[in-house]
Amino acid sequence: MEFRRLAFVAAEVPQARRAMTRLIKLYGQAPAEEADIIVALGGDGLMLQAMHRFMSSGKAIYGMNRGSVGFLMNDFSEKHLRERLRAAELTSVRPLKMKATDQTGRVHKAVAFNEVSFLRQTHQTAKLRISIDHHVRLEELTCDGILLATPAGSTAYNLSAYGPILPINSPLLALTPISPFRPRRWRGAIIPHQAQVTIESLEAEKRPVAVVADHVEVRNIRRVEIAEDRKRSARILFDPGHSLAERVLAEQFRF
């Protein structure tokens, strides 16, 4: 594909905005709805925003790092952009869909490409019940929280919580506790990607908890149901030799 019409989006930081201005002068700027491809300039936060914004459009997203982390981004360069786009390798990433019910009975829905996190809101630890496919697997977990991560998100918050790194194309999800107190030795589980995970707050009023799906947070939650969204995906492009699969693999050998 020629990628004649490019749409640039940038994070609200000076280096990303300056880069977008220069690239628009070199390559032009098409409206996002008419573009052949989206070029995102920033860090992983901006990339996640672009993935959410354009996942229903079918447009591929090529990120260039003008932020801090950039795990989902390619190296920045103003030169030969269209040639890089033509040579780039495509990765499709499916999000998780979340349905959370708060203490008033209101239902909140969101999707997450990295993880859905269940977190305590106060000094009180959370007490949670964990079910997989409607079967209770852990009657009571006392902890700071728990998260369910996709393979793409397994190197983010999940890794910081000592969860496993999952190969990007693996049909798996990582269920990882955050500072578990009881059972102290439980370190989480690797579950099939088609499983439905239900997390219930056992003492919701006394021990309030929040749920976060990427950048969407809902507080005072009683129950959350999480499953892979099989109807939607984001299409991401990476330079040859720097695919997301390669980055996930390489991350396991970093110290």
C-alpha cells in the first residue's frame, strides 16, 4: 500500500507537537477519517489513546516515540517515512471488555488493551472473590488489588506486579495479584483468552475498590466481569526486526 494520505496525531508535549509540525510540512496532513494510516507521535499513553480512538475504523497505526517509555512505538525519524510505512509489519491486538457494577447498581462499560485493574481506594485492604467462567476459584483474596492483562499489556503494570510476560500471539491472559496478603503464596494464574473473569468485592462499603480499564477509572465497585473482546482489534505497525512479538521476547532477557 502506498500510504499517500497520512494523518498525524500527537501528545500534548512540546517535543511531540514540534515533531508533528515538521512532519506535516514534509508529508501533508489528511483528515483522520480520510487517511490511509494514522501516525502517532508521543509515548505509550498516546499510542493507547490512538488505539482506542481508531480501533473501530480498521486503520493501521504507526507510532514514533516522542515520549518517555515508547514500548509500543518505533524510533523517531523524519526521513523516508513512507518507505518505512510500506516495509512495516502488522500486529493485531484485541482488547479486554469490562462490565463493572458499582454500589448503586449502575453498570459501567469500557475496553482495555493493556489491563483491567481492581484497586483498593483507602488504607483498607481489598477482600475479593475470584471466579473463572462462573466457577469460584479463590473464595477470598486479601490484597491491594488484582489485574487481568493481555499479552500486549503483560510487560506493563502486570510485569511491575511480578506477573508473567506472555508472548504476543499467545491465547492467554495473566491474572496477577497486587501485594497479596492472604493467601500470601498465591502469585496469580495464566488463563485461556476466551475465559470470563469475575471479581467481586466482599466488603464493598467498608473496603471500597476502584476498577481501571487502561485510562478509564470507576470507583466504589461491587463486581466486575472481564472477557476478551472478539469483535474489535487495533492494528499496529512496527519496523522490521522491532515487532511487538520481538519486544515482548526481548523484555524477558532484560535485567
